[in-house]
Amino acid sequence: MKIIIGGDVSVKQDCCQLFESADHKSLFNDVLTEFEEADRVIINLECAVTDKNTPIKKIGPNLNAPINTVKALKNAGVTDCVLANNHIFDFGVSGVKDTIEQLEKHEINYTGYGKNEQDARKNLILTDGKIKIAVIAVCEHEYSYALPNREGARAYDPYDTTDDIIEAKKIADYVIVIYHGGKENCRYPSPRLLKACRSMVKHGANVVLCQHSHCIGCYENYENGHILYGQGNFHFVCKKYEDPTDNGYMWNTGLLVKLDIQDTLKIEFIPTVVDGASIRLANSDESKKLLSELNERSKTLLDGTYYEHFKKFALSQQRYLIFPKEHYEEIAHYFDCEAHYDMCKEIYKTLNHTNEINNK
């Protein structure tokens, strides 16, 4: 079975017209040749496909796409959409309802979303009659995740997700985890993310793909499991990042993950580049550069120096953490100690815990 997995797809104004007209050839160019050779094509749909004006309350942008977006994806050859991400619930229950209606209308499977947190823990099963593959799609806890009493995305949990991997491996030959998490624009995993992904491999995952960071990160083969810490965007065109700076370069390049699964699993990374309002396969020189840079960053996982890069990035974000200086130690202690952290999570609820609860 041949599977192509793309990263984040979200429709900004810069390419809205192409999605509205379902012009898949202009949107995806020669990427379509890779799709045509695959049995399944999976992407992460990181927006609500709706024309409803029902944005939820949150910090950060509310992302939506024109109704014909799903038709464009279908025309391109997409067979499956991951909805486990931090933007699928941006327009509330009605926005998700419109999204799912379009997916079902165009016969595209979806995973990573449910009526409540338990219902969301359903895997996508792929099979060709000989090989069975379980896809587990999860996201970090940011505004869209399901609650015990409200629908939403399938959230990552170090215990539940581990249990789900173990159970999936009992009935499937291979397990793929698509993890929507990691810090935006950071090419290196945090120590926590590194441990989490390695643990998933130890418990049965054959492939772990981290999305959400909007940039290509690092890769390692860990105990015969493939972990990609940052796949980069698939189709997330944004004029904000048109400039040739580091942020623009990161945002506008990504990797398609190509899996050839027969008696063994073979993995290949295919670089892509934003070209105007669409994307294309990277040319020979671009591919060589992107894969070489990936290889160099990946070496830092072996000697532990990845942490210095992550730490440097974290410190660069300090200006966004506006805690009073005199309370730094106290706040750090509450995050550091598990018992105090549990108390904080129970006492201080985010808007996700009230969005749409009494407005269905």
C-alpha cells in the first residue's frame, strides 16, 4: 500500500479564489503526480470549511475556508482528512457540521474528531485486504479539543494515547500517529516532545509525524520507528511570509511523507515549495538543500545538542510570556510540580471549556 501524508492545509485570502473555484491543478501543480501514484492521500485540514459567521472566543486567529475547498481536495486526489488540530473548531459546532457535511458529500474520510472526548478516540483504519494500518490522529490542548460533554478534536494524552497505540497494534500490522503539536516556527523538539514521540514508538507506533510547527524540523529512526519532528506546511499560503527571511523560508517549504508498506515499511520525504498562491514539488537544487538541512538538524538529536537550539528559541519567546517578574519562581514552581499543576488546570479554565457548551 502506498500512502502520501501532507501537513497542514488552511485557506487564506491569498488563495481563496482558487479553492472556491476548486482549481486543483493551479493549487497543487506537479504535486498531483505524487497523489496519482498513491492508494491513499491524507492531509491535515486545519480550518473549518464554512461560510457561517460563528467564530468561537479564543486567543489567536479563527480560520475558515470556502465551501468548495473540499471539492478541490477531492479533485486533487485526497482520500482522508485529519481534523485533530487547534483550528477545526474555530467556528464552533455549526462550522464543524458544515465541514463534515462537505467531507461526506465528496466521500472523503475524516478522523481525529468526535461527539465527546471518548468518541473522538476512534482510529482511521486503512487496508488493502492484506495489510491493515491504524492511523491515530491527536492534537495538543488548544481550543478545539473535545470535552466529556462537548464535541471536538481528539486530544493527545500521555496515558490515553499510549493505551490507544497498544490497542491499535493488536489489530493492525502498522500504526501511524499524526501528532498536531510542537511550537510554531521551532525546528527542534522540546525535551517533552522528544520523550513523548519516543514513548509512542516504544509502545507500538511505526511512524510518528509531528505537524503544527509550520516548518521542517528534525528526523530520527528510533528503535526502528520513524519520527519526524516537524513536517512543515502542505498548503498554507500566506502573504505575511512572502519575504525571503528565515520565517518566510520555513513557512513556505514542507515535506510530503511517502510510505510504501508491503512486508516492510519504507519512508521517503518529498520536499515541496510555495509558488505564488499554490505549491509545487521542489526542484533538484531545492530538494538537495532542504534534505541536507534536515539531515544536519537531525544530527543534534544524537548528541543532545538539539536542546540548546530549543532553549535558544524558547528564550526568544520570553517577551510573549508577560508574567510579573517578581512571580517567576512561584509560577515556574506551579508548572514544575505535578500536584500544583493539576490544581492550576482545575482552577483556571480556558475558553475551550465554555465555548459552545450552552449554545449547540
